[in-house]
Amino acid sequence: MSRKDIPRLDQINLAATDSESSTIDDRIHRPGTVDIDVTGAFITDDGAATPIAPGNDGARHETEDIRLPHHTSVVSHVAVDIGGSLAKLVYFSREASSTDLGGRLNFLSFETDRIEQCIDFIRGLKGKQHALHGSTDEDICVMATGGGAYKYYDRLKEVLGVEVIREDEIECLIIGLDFFITEIPEEVFAYSDTNPMQFQEARADIYPYLLVNIGSGVSMIKVSGPKKYERIGGTSLGGGTLWGLLSLLTGSRTFDEMLRQAENGDNTNVDMLVSDIYGADNGKLGLRSGMIASSFGKVFKMKRQAERDAEDGGGLVNGDRAHVGKPSEDEQRFAPEDISRSLLYAVSYNIGQIAYLQSEKHDLKHIYFGGSFIRGHRQTMNTLSFAIKFWSNEEKKAYFLRHEGYLGSVGAFLKRQPRNWGRRNSFEDTLSE
């Protein structure tokens, strides 16, 4: 079903019979809880709703909010997942300048180094809640998860003056992923160059699966059922590795800038390929000529050749300096864009191979990749997809989400809900225990 096929509120007859009402588990009323109505929920594609570029508030606003056309009750909480690199915020809002009922879930992220901007933004939401609904501080709360929920707990309490509830990080990741898999159409997809977004139908039989959450580091979690999970592995080579090394090697200041550079780079200028070793494909080993044999493998060889050229008279003597004020020959040879692409491939391939090995060891067919490292970046997704496809002989697929960086914050947001509120009861046991 496409977005165009999803009925709008003014196209729906809300006069349901008693028998019809008894079959609808989207609305569950219980005193003291919030009833989120997910009937007809869909992902917006109106990019004008929230600008993606960081604004004066320091936030990176996602353009793909989740529209909840039938939700009418007041929501007095926000959720934030504070990691080592980014703080991811989720909150509900009414439709601005619209007579439509319902509202939407909004998604924003802040660099954790600028956590004060995130806290100030939440304080602004608190003020709007006071003005619109007359809510008191006792009515409002912040659901917090991630390591920063503990590191910045006192600061959140001090500035906001509201209840701050800390939730388990892994549990929130799983609740968030379960919600996206089972409740939101056109959220989960497989990726390839030839067919970029192969949407997967929302389904209830989701267990078991492997969650590969890529943030500053990488955690790999086997999920056997609601609240039945274990961390089975991971790697320290994650988003923080890419961010840190590229800031040293290229001078890039933001992760988005690094991804833009990678888009324009050519990794074959620095990576050693199979063709550089064998001259062509190696059919016996199943290696195509264009595959990477050694990340950054050409760098040392090219630098050694430059040194030999200098020794043979092509270089400088007597301590002379050339190209004063200009980039050196090596700096010109190894472009930041090429370095960015090579390192992105190196980190992504490594994660993909480890994820495959863990899925084999624990007999897991479905592999979901989440975390702010991905950011919908096509090269990253294509690399992870290729790694899973290659090592599994095309027996397994990598699955991605359009809100991959917000699993934890959405899970924390949902922890405020009544038991069994979702359409498919995908995490009723989790919320009831």
C-alpha cells in the first residue's frame, strides 16, 4: 500500500459499531496513561514540514515525521536518547496552521557536545505545553535513555524542573524497532543500487532477529521475543571511529560533511583492489576485480614511489622548500573525498561481516541495522547490504529503517504508553513487566 492509498481522516466514517469497536486495539483508555492512536499512521514526505539543515536551535530536523491522523488526546512527555555522539529527540505535536485533527511524531538530533541546546529545545517545548494545554510541571516528564540519561540526569532535572525517567537503553532500542516493524507502513526496507528501497510489509511474526545498532560503537543484539534479548557481540569500530579518523585526516568538522565528501570520492585512488593484485577477477576465490583487497592499500605504495622519485633527483635538495603556501604533492594526490569514501567502506564492510558471522552463529535470518551512523546514506547501506549478501551467498538480507537513528528515543517514548496499545501487540509483554 502506498501513501496515496492511506485514507485521510475526512474520508473515514468514525461511527463504529460495538462489534467493530471491540476489534480495535489501537485505542486503550486507562486513567493516568497516554493513549496514542496509531490508526492510519504513515510517514510524511512533505519536506517543508521541518528543515533538515541545523537552525538557530542547533537541531538537525528530520523531514520524514510520522503522521498520526487520529490521535486527539494530549501528550505531555518527550523522549531523548543521549549517546556518545548524538542526542536524539522525539516529541508529539499538533498540525501547525491546519484544521486537521491528529498530529505527528517529530524527530530531531543534536550533537551531544552541544547538549545544552537540546535541553533548551526541550524547555521551549515545555513552555508551549504550558501555553496550549495549561499543563503543570507535574504533568510533564522527560523519558531519557542512553548513557547520557545518567551523565546529564542532574542537568536535565535542574534546567527543566520536571520528572526525568531513565529507561534501559537496550530495552528501548528493541521496543522502538518492534514498533517500526509492526506498526508503520513503508518504514523497513532492503537496499540495493538497482532497487534502492524495497519496502517490507509490516508483520507480527518478527522474532527472532539480530539488531545491529551502530552509534559511536556497535552493539549486536539477539532478540528472541519481547524483553527476551542478549548482547551477543559488537565492535569498537563504529561511527565514532569514522568521525574521529576523518576529522584527523580531512579536517571535516561534522558527520554530515564527511558523508557529503564520501559521496564525491573515489576510493580506488587509495584502496588496493583485487585487480591490482591479480589483474582481473579471481574466480577460484570468488573475488571480482573491483572488490577491495586492502583498505588504504595504495597509500603506502604511492608514498614510497614518491620518495624514490625524490631520491632519483626529482625531489628537493639542501633543505629547499617548494610550493610554499600550497598543498604538498601527497596532499593533492590523496583527496579528502577519496579518503572519506575509503574509510566509510572500511568501517561499513567490517561491521557487515561481523554482523553476518553473528547471525550465522546464532541462526538468525533477519538482520536489522539501526543507529545514527547510517542516516539514510546510500553508500553506507549499499556496503552493509553487499557484505551480508556476499558472505551469506545471497541467503540473507540487510534491513534498514527510515528512522534508524531513533530506535532508542521512540522506545523510550513508547514506555509511557498503556499496556497492549499497539495494533499487533508486538511488545505488550515488555510494557507490562
